[in-house]
Amino acid sequence: MILQNILLHPTLWARHLTVFFLPLFLFACSEATSESDPSALDASPAPEMTPAEISAAKSLSDAVEKLTGNHSRAVWAKTTKEGGTDTYVNGNSHVLMGFDSRDGGGVRILLGEKSNYARPLLSPDGDYVVFTNKNIERDKKNRKHYAPIVWTLPFDSTKPARELAAGYASDIWRDAETKVDWVYAVRDFTPSSAGAIEGKILVRFQLHDPAVEETVWKRTPLNPDNIQLSRDGTRASGQFPWPTGGYMDLENGEWEKLVHGCWTSYAPDNSHVAWVFDGAHRNLSLFSTRTEKKWKVKLTSAPGTEGKELYHPRWTNHPRMLALTGPYQGVKGREIQITKGGQHAEIYIGRFSPALDSIEAWVQLTDDSQGDFYPDVWIADGNEVDLTDHPQLGASKKGNTGSKGSENWPIAATTKLFLWKHRAAKNEILTPEAEGQQARQCGLTPHGLARFNRAFGVDLDGGHALPDPTSLAAIRSAIASSGVNLEVLLTPGLERRENQPVLQLGRWLILEKEQQLFLTDLSQNWSSPLSDVTSGTPMHLALHLPEKDPPLAWINGTPHQSFQWTEAPQTKDPNDTIRLGGGSDIAIDHLAISAATATKATWSNSDVRSSSEATLAEARSRTSPPRRHLRARLTATTPIPSFASIDPYTRALVTYAYEDIEILDDGPPIDAPRITVQRWGLMDKNLVPGMPAKVGDTHDLILEPLEDQPQLEGDRAEDDVLDFTSPAFYLAE
């Protein structure tokens, strides 16, 4: 009966193999040596197998080759701690696993000595494994310090593992002309307590001659997972750093932002398709970087993973095959899913449909009670498959890299301090360095109930936003010395409020009162009206705020002719505050701040007018999705996660289900007995007011179609409702 079950369910053999043989290998290893460093990593001999295990291994190999179409190999890291996971492979309690569809051994241990086997990779010929020992040490603040070393091992285990070079190996790429294999590795990591690690430089060295080394990238910080190159070596996926997903153009040193998310990957042929994994850890957002076409692929069709989270997605060397791990599910209810819920995570290989718009088949490679992580899969002749001519990719043309949008924004200035068009833009400032160019990315982080909107700007209602620390320091320094120039697009919301701050730069405060905007000089307690405020009508505001001279202002490209200063009430905010928002119902984007130096004290009216016209034209082109006003009864909820469970995210959406729907607007009826609503449950590390709601309560809801909310892509989303057929909405208010 056992043999029959194994033959019918080929992945069951791995469980038996692990149960019987893994303890023997771990017992034979030296605990003292392996826990300290991997200096003596001898390959593990293949175990003897029973007839049943041999038959099960053959069944698994047949299933894998039926999926991939050819000889296949896989490598990954497995935790050895009972009930433990270590999904990010930070500790020294893993073994290195392998699978070969042609050697008859099935899943086996390549290196049984417990150590750190992060991001194992297979060489382009499938003959070598490259992995990284992160060599992590923690300081008193629990920050991780990285001193990673790259190692290599023959897949057939004929020789022991040997040390190659410093760094965290991310990919191995073969030069088609020279046939040289290059290992791409990230170095110079920033100490951090976060799960997402960040390095400052990308290098490459030859797999079989690591002394030959080149610097590849130092323009932006990078995460080492996943950097993957196209077959021609001209482009590579990356995070710049997390959660900014995109790709590098290695020919000209540029990069392009795609969307927020994680686990970026790049097709291993020359079709130049990239993906970014979403914040729900269930879907891929795919992009043709040649045509800018975008589409989604759901991943939860793998057997046993329906509705659960997945992780570690990575393209194989075959452009229609991918590997990933899962399912990840809560421990003791809703505890940390990825970091603590992966004790049953298995290795899966999936095959894309010919149009790359779905996963048409899966094979589960492992089936045991210990977590399996970071898979990489090699398929014979996979490097000869090319998707370039597939119709879904469109015309074969090279897309543009660099920032997109109006060339007239921002207004020219001497020294850019902060540049934030919106969340979907690169928001990059180039800084001349001793060698070449380096870039500083400008970030804007919402706090409180402030949130990103459909235009990827920040809706400041109920909160505020702050620039990234580096930009904040630069702005503060300029305010104290020369003063600053400010350019911003303001879009007032529906509710007008009295004496509420809109924006503050040091002593200069923009305040909303009496349905007007006022500019206030806090150092003199003087205030002057700037412009009327109309709900829903975008306004372009430009201000020249020198340290000593009088200010200048432009409203929608027109110079503000005169200031009418009157005494202003005292404010609680100190004169050195830099903050966006604080009480006003208003949204912002196209924010640029520069130094108001003596060499260029003012902007020209024509420059301001050009930028204003371009920015307002873009704002007027925006469309709003249909809103629905409903009353409905809450019938199912998703528990709100703790902040620790979503780290490094600081916010999380949850899905609710409603029935007994009553239409309160003039719109058409909803032809469904049930709807699902995605709404914010956790914002800025805090519970959203009114959450969690109680099942059975009736709510008035202002909703928009969930599919019309691009700003949510890449955000953390929890879903225990798992209803993928009912109409889906987003709680807009």
C-alpha cells in the first residue's frame, strides 16, 4: 500500500527520504565546525535507496521532465530545525539540497553539514552550484551585519565546496561569445534589522577564475534577491532597493522603475520581459520592457497552495518555467506568515502558458515537514528557448529608460534637493561623484492616515508625509543658508477646514483657512493670502522662499502680484519643522524643492508657466472610477495582522465580505449576493480607527472598483475571505 501511494503521489517519496536519511547525515556532521563557519564543506554521499524509494524517485523525475520537457536539476536550502523556518536563510541550520531528473537519486542532500546556504544557484550548464554564506553577526541593537562569501560546489559532489570571492551571489550569466560564466554578486551591505537587505555595489567575477572581476553597478542601492540577467546580458531585474521593483539597462547605466513589490525577475532569453511579485505574495505583475505592456499572472493554482502565500519566485533558465516556495500560513492563528509560517513550505516548478498569461501546469518537488527555500532550477537546452517572437510581447523595439513625463517639469533650478513626481516615478537626483554618476532616490513616506491615491500622489487627509532622511537633511541645510524654491501640485479634497496646515518648510507655512491658502512667516508672525481653494480643482503652486529677501509666488503659472501681510496667530509648530500636511484635506504630487542660491535668486515667469501648464494638463487628464454608495452587512473578515507580522511593511490591507446589499446611489444594481471590500486595517504601524469591525454589523460604504486602484499594487494585503468570484471593491472613504 505504501508503494502504491508513492507511485500515485510521487512527491511523497521525499518525505520518506527525509525522515529516514536526514537524521543520519546531520548526526554524522561536526556540530562545532559547521555552526561556526563552512570551512570544511565536504559533499554528502548519495544514500542507498530501497526499491520503493527508487521507484518513487523515478516517478518524480518523470513528472518533472513531463513538465519541463528535458533533463532538469534543482537546488535549494532546507531548514533542519524542528518547527523552524528561517525563510530568509539567515542562520546556520540549513542543509543544501539538490535534485537531478536523470541520476535516479531523486531529492538528495548535496551538503549535509549545517551551515548558511543562501540563494543557491545553478551554473548555465547545470554542472556547478554557487551559494552564499551570509556570515551574519548581530549588534546590541539587533541589527544584522553582513560579511558574505560566495562558494561553489560541483553538482555531482565529486569535489568539496570551495570559496570563490566576497559578496552575495545573485545570478550566473554566460557570455555567448566567450563562453565564460560570470557570477554577479552584491557587496557592501548596510547593517539593518529589517528582512530586506541592501547592498551598495554590484560586481561580477568569473566562476572558474574569480580573480577576474569587474564593477557592474553602483548607481543605486540594490537588494540581492532577485537580480537576473537577460540572455544578451544587456538588462537585469532588481530592486533599487526594496520595495522599488524594476530593471537595469547595463549598456548605458540607466534603470527603470516598474512597480512597488518584491522578488523581481527577468526572462532568461532576449524577450525582455520582467516581473515584480505583489504585496499579497500571490500574483506576478509582468512587463514587456520593450513595449511597456503589462499583465498579471496568478500563482495560487499550485496544488495545496490555493489562497495561501507563496515566496521566492524565480525564473529558471527556461523562459516558460519558474520555481517558487509555499504555502506559507499562519502559526497559532495569524502570526507571521512568511517568517514563521513556512515550516511546511515546499518547492514547486511551474510552466507558463505560451502567452505567459497563466501557469498551465505545476509539479511539487518536495513534500516534508521542514521548510524548503530559495529554489533555482536548470533545464537542459533551456538557454536555447526564446520568446522574442511571441505575439503577447508586441513589436520588437527597445523601450525608453529614465524618467517619463513632461520635459517642462520641474522648473529649472541650481541645486535640486528633493524631486518627487509621484510614487510610480523614479524620483531620482543624479549626484556627480569622483567616478561617474551616482543617484539619490527621493522618497515620501505617508504617516497617520495619509495614503497614496490613484494618481500615485499622497492624500494627506488624516495624516502627513515626510521626505526621506537624506533629503530632509539637505532641505533643512538649504533653508538655514540660502532658502529654498518650492513647486507642488495641490488637489483639494471635498472637505474644507479652518486653520489647518498644508505644508511647512522651516519658518514658511502654507495654511488653509476661510477657503483660501495663506503664506505665513512664522519668524515674523505675518501672513498673506495666496489663492482661493476649490474642492477637486488642482492648483499649481510655485514659491521662491529666500533666507533673507521677500518671497515670490506663482499661482497656476501666474505671478502673485502683491503680498498683503497681516499679523498671524502663534502656531505650535517650531520654526524648523519640515512637513507636508497636518490637518488639511488635500493631496499633493509633482513636488520639487531646490536651493534658492544667490546666483539664481528667482525663476523666470516663462519657466514657471511652462511647468505649470504641463503639470495641470496631466492633472486634468486624470479620470475617476465610478463610486458606489452602499449599505451592507459584514459577513466575513480577515484578522488584522500585527506590525511585527508584516515587517518590513508598515501598512496592511485586509479583505472583508458583505451581503444584504442595499444601493444608496442612483447607480445600477449589483448583480451578486456578495461583495468583497479591501480596506486599510493597519496604517503607519497602528490600527486604523474603527477596525477591526464586527461580523453582523451593517455599514454605509463608499466604494470604488478594486481593479481601478493601481496605487495598491505592491502593498501588503491580507485575505482570509478567499472569494475570487464576487465583485471586488476598495473602501474609498
